[in-house]
Amino acid sequence: MSQYLIGQSPRLSGEVSISTSKNAVLPILAAALLTHEEIIIHQVPNLTDTCHMAEILKVCGAEVSFCQGDMRIRALSIGSPKENSLLRTMRASVLVLGPLAARTGECELSMPGGCAIGQRPIDLHLKGLQKLGAKVELDGGIARVSGGLKGANIYLDFPSVGATENLIMAAALAKGVTRIENAAKEPEITDLCHFLTAMGARIAGAGTNNIIIEGVEHLHGAEYTPIPDRIEAGTLACAAALTDGSVLLSGARSDHMRALLFKLSEAGVICQEDEKGLRLRGKARHPMEARTLSYPGFPTDMQAPLMVVATQTHGLSVFLETIFENRFMHVVELKRLGAQIRVEGQLALIHGGKMLTGASVTATDLRAAAALLLAGLVAQGETRVSDPDGHLVRGYESLEEKLRALGAHAQKLPDIQ
């Protein structure tokens, strides 16, 4: 079990580099299965999720090596992964479904796992593959996909990020033209399209809700560096806003963070683009309203960190969660620290301005873990964050070290077996 000890911290100041986006890297790694030639991905963050994806590629038959941030993948002969326990460790394992179906004409996959933040069925993935001509069978938690793929018009009932990514990858090798309507528009999807284009794919409309893919016979090898992690950058921006900080987030892309930056600016934080990234100064002082939406709306992954900021602003803040039904699990833990929060269904009402007090709390999911570390920065005394399932290291590369580099009292304690 991982544990973190966080003490009430001074104003954060200085510069910290933002890691490459986990949510961009995972589909890009899965896309490496689309070619038998070598793929090299630079600056891959050393996270349990990226390491698990590398293991999944290996059980699919790919050769994978990871050294000093560079991951090399060569998928000469591939097939369906058989390690069901490995697949169930992370939601993103479903991303090999499209590439395997496109490259080999068949795939058998156990239903994926991940954070318990709500139901995240893969029906949109499977319905889209059916539209592309695949035969889909479900049997006891196993999805079987078979048959050659042909271009088609696909309308997504919801702009699912994972389904959009899976169907783009499948369509890249399908015969004919595929049009995906109501596609998700997240920067990570645009990044995947840029990577596939570097491999020889023909894609138009990346970053819009209408993506057109002209299938090609084969894709070739490529080298690529994915985009920086907007969620890590946003989490550190919230840390600065909590502590009246002056922080430079080197490499951060403010154009990927508009919704969050608007909220922080409305709360009184100065957010400025810098030639090296994003600079934040000042403290959040005014209450806020946030409603999670698909990109370019306010991201659900930033709801928990920004809620911590809201606990320290005087007045009533209102948060509406529209993406996942169980994404307020961190509220119980924040209340252990003294936060005044009331949850009514998918609505959270935060009465801010009360000093938090350090206590022992438990991380319930990835973003909740980060939020609890942030709360410890402004809580009197010490806050011990227990993370029995290792959520934090799934998505943040040494977050406590980056906070400490900015002056925070934060450390990772030895793991308990």
C-alpha cells in the first residue's frame, strides 16, 4: 500500500516540467499494433498504466522495450491477449480491440477494469465495430470480434473518448471511407490522429466532432512524442491557486486547458501563457460554479482537484458532475479534513473558507488521490493519504516530488506490504 505524508505548505514557487500525457500515450501504444514495423514513442511517463499497457502489448505478441523514457514496439505477429487478470487492471486495455480487429481480422478480449468512478460500458466500441462489418459476440464477460472491416458511417450516441479512439484505429486499415459523427474532440484524440498520420493513415477532421478516415492497406513505422499532460498541469495549477503561489508549468499547453483556466481566472488567479509553458500567480479567492462536460467543456478529471480549491474560497461553490455517476467519492475524505460539502445526487455544494485540519484519509480513485494531496497542502498539521490500490502512480509521474520541488511539504512513505 502506498502512503503519502503532506504537511501544511508555504506559497509554492518555482518551475516544474509537465510529463507527457498518459491519456495520449495509451491509445498511441495500442496503435503500434497496426503495423509490423518498429514504433518509437518518446518521453513515455513511467506509470503503472503505461507499464501495464506495455505488458498487454507483449501478451498480444509484440516486442516491447522501455529505456530512459523511450518505448520501442515491434508487432510482427500478434493475436488476442490471454492474460485476463492483466486486462482487468485498467480501462484502457479495451484500446487494443480496434487495432487487433483491423490488423488480424479477429479479437477476443476480457472486459476491462479501472477506477470505480461509474459505469463505463464498451457498447459504443462494439456497436461501431459492427457498423464496420465485424461480427460481435458477448459471452461471460468476453467480447469476440471477427471479420474483415469496411468503411461505414458511424454515429456515436455519446462522444466517448475511448470509442472514438478505438474506431479511428480500426478504420485506419478498413477498406473504404469511414465517417465518425459526434466524435469526441479531446486533444488526446487529435494527438492519436497525428500519430496515425505519421504512420501513413489518411485522416481528416481531427479535433472536430466529424472525423473522416480513408482506409489504407498498411501502415508503417514512426517516431513520435505525445502531447503534455493537461490534467497533471491542471492539478499543479490548482496547487498554486491554493497556496497563493507563483509557479511556471514548463511545457504545459494552455490551449488544452481553457475551461480550467477560465475557472481559476474567475476565482482571482492570474494565468499567463509563457514561452516555456504556463505561469500562475495568486490565490483563488472567489467561489465558483463548474459543470463537467465533454471537451472543450470542463473536464471531469479536474473536478476533484478544483473542488479542493473551492473549499478555500469564501462563499458557496456549486459543482455538477454530468459524466460519471460515482465521481464524488472523494467528498467523504475531504470532509474528514473538515471541508463543508453537501452532495445531492450529481450536485455538490461547497461552503468554502473554513480551514482544513490534517487527518488520515484514503484515496478512492486516481483523481481523488491527487485531490487529497492538494488538500494536505492547506490543512493544519499533517495529512496522511493512504492509497491501497496505487491509484496515484497510475496517472501521475512523481506528483509528490514535483510538489516538493515547488516548496511543498510532501513525501512518499515506504510502501506497506
